[in-house]
Amino acid sequence: MTATAGAELEEARHLFALLRTATGAVPDPALRARIADLAEQLVAAVRDPAEAGDTTLSAREIDVLAHAAVGRRNSEIAERLALTGETVKSYLRSAMTKLGVHSRHAAVDSARRAGVIP
């Protein structure tokens, strides 16, 4: 991967995390669902089919991993998603268990390889 492609991918990951955060703030449930659906379509469009995997991660676990992927601390994730720090830790632990990994970094890497987050 070239440096430019790597920078573009990081920007896409950052924008995806921002979109997931903004989606939670939309008061209209139908619009919120539509935006979330478009975000998932975006991920599907940029994912490498050879790396796509079937995961059982919940939408909230994906939200937390998307924020972790752009380097946010648990306290920052909690604030952005209107959760407690303990709840963020719980979602991360659950995602790590489901992905069969033992660290936050490995969970983000596994979710990226599975195409769950950009």
C-alpha cells in the first residue's frame, strides 16, 4: 500500500467513525436508520471481498471499535457515544471475545480484516 493510499484509508476510517457518532445524534429514527444503513453500504463498498468475514458483533460494539480504530481513548468514546467508561470497556471486552483476540489493537485489526470497520 502506498503512503497516499494509507493516508486515504485512515481518512476514510476517521470519517466512518464520525458518521457513526453523528448517526446517534439524529432524533428521527427513520433517518437515523437510513444513515446507519448508508454507512454500512459504504463499508461494504470499500471492503476487500477476500477479507470480508462473518461476525456477530453488535452495532454498538462496531461503534466502539470504529472510535478505537481512530485512536480515541475509552473516556473519549464514552463521551461521544453517551456511554459510561465501564460500558465502553464492556463492549470492547465483548468484541474481543467474539473476535477471538486478547487486546484492543488486535480487535480493531480483526474487525478491519473482517470488513466490519474501514
